[in-house]
Amino acid sequence: MNYRDRIIQLKKTKNAIILAHYYQIAEIQDIADYVGDSLGLAQQASQANSDLIVFAGVHFMAETAKILSPETKVVIPDIEAGCSLADSCPPEKFSAFRNKYPDHIVISYINCSAEIKTMSDVICTSGNAKQIVESFPEDQKIIFAPDKNLGAYINNITGKNMVLWDGSCEVHDILSTEAIINLKIEHPDAKLVAHPECKAQVLELADYIGSTTAMLNFTKTDHTQKYIIATETGILHQMRKNSPKKKFIIVPTDETCSCNDCPYMKLNTMEKLNKCMEDEVPEIKLDDKTIELAKKPINKMLDISRKLNLIK
Ligand code: 13P
Ligand code: SF4
């Protein structure tokens, strides 16, 4: 039996649900019960009604699922699937940073460890960052962590002056501005669609900025036929599936490899997915105190998002 058939069988026998991010390889996206951005995935995890959550994504996403569904076993195909952005914010250093601003609240992007979440007042994702920030009074002082690019973008569009932690995503931060300018000259009829983890020089050139789900919805409903896509390559699978007649050009990086695959997301393979479902390891484990403290700011985000109809 091939991996696909075996995984489908395991889903049934183990009453398991596979949650996958858009940056996963196409075969994994196609076998998942739900494919989405971090906000959608968190919401799905909070409503999961299965005995096993198989998280095809990176560690902080699987951790979020565990925090939201602590009674359910959560496994991930490769425990090494981390995130450079989450890693750029070590808890001890962040704690010292936060202590320098006692009158500030902390809004953390969901791409951070459970420990950082326990030090946060509310979590946000790229799908709701603007609305979460705007849900606080105008004069509220805010620390935004860990993504300086997303934080600077939100400062820019809201007129806020949040204090930013100096972190970034190694995939989005090296997308080449020069390559984008050249692609725009070569394809003047194309729109540039960018993820807010990209640096400001890239975002300034964009026709549309949004989370992976928002980018996907934009390319689906917009009438242009050609798009330059500034994010990780995995999103192209759904874009092409949804709009088979449209042309999508992925922005290369500044590095010579020109590969903007997230090295962590792409650690997950069909073989590892099959094995983690068979053996139910590696499992995400968190202590009760961390779950209790980290759950509050995530639930606050979900509540605000529900009230604003960003999720159902
Ligand atoms: P989204 O929530 O927009 O899918 O982003 C997650 C991520 O890790 C982007 O690098
Ligand atoms: Fe983290 Fe960047 Fe990979 Fe997203 S693309 S999971 S932010 S390293």
C-alpha cells in the first residue's frame, strides 16, 4: 500500500485529523482534512473533535494546537520542524526586554514559542494583526514581538509606534527586491502579492499584502491574470488549483540558491507523516501551567477575531 492510502486508512482507524499549513508539500496538503493559515489552523485545533491531531506544519503551530486542545494527543511528522522567527525570540532575553517597558502590553505574533505566549497579553496572526492592534485604545503602549517586519508594517498602516522585537523570518527576509523590480518590468500586467513577513522595501512595491489565506483569496477573486508571489513556494499549489488559468511567478531570494522553500516546513514528508501516525510520535508535550498561561492570550485573539467576523 502506498503512503497516501495508508495515511487515509490510519485517519479512520485512529479517528485522527490532519491539519496542514499551505507551505507543506502538495501531497500533504491534498491528504489533509484542513489546509490553512495560522489563524484558521488555530481555530480548527480549538474545535477538534478527534482522538489524534496530526499537525503537518511547524513546531509552534503544533504547540498552539496542543494548548487549545490539551486533552487531545498532538503529533508532528518531524520534531525538528522549527521556525527561525520563533527561534529569534528566546524567552530569557525577551523577559529582560519586556521588563524595560513596564507600562507596555505585549502583542505577540503566533510564530513564537509557548513560553513567549505565556508572557503575552494577546496573540495575533498575519490574518488579524491590524485588528488585534486596533482593538486597544489609541494611547495604549505596546511591545510587538517577534517579527520586526510585520510589526513595522502594522505601525505603518495604523499610525502606531509599537516597540518592536528584532526578529525576522529567514525565508521572507531574503526575498529579493531587485528580482521583484525586474519581474515587474518584465511582466507589467502582473500584480505583486506579498506576505507581511517580507521586509518594508518589498511591501512598498506590493499591490496586495496579506496572510497566506488572504493572498490565496485575493488571487482567486481578483480579475488580473498574472501575479508575482512574494512568499514561500508551497502556497502556489492552492493558487494553481483555485485559478488554473492564471499565471503565478514566485519571487526568488537574494541568495544564489534562489529557493524560497521554508527549510522547516519542508522537513515534513509523506513517509514521516505516515510514520508519526503509525507510532503516534513525536508527540507535543507541554506542562499544565504553560498550557493554562499560554491559552489566555490565544483565546483572547480568537474571541476578538470572532467578534470582528474574521473567523466563525
Ligand atoms: P500565515 O499565518 O499567513 O499562513 O503565515 C504563517 C507563516 O509561518 C508565514 O511564514
Ligand atoms: Fe517560520 Fe519563516 Fe518558515 Fe514561516 S516561513 S515557518 S516564519 S521560518
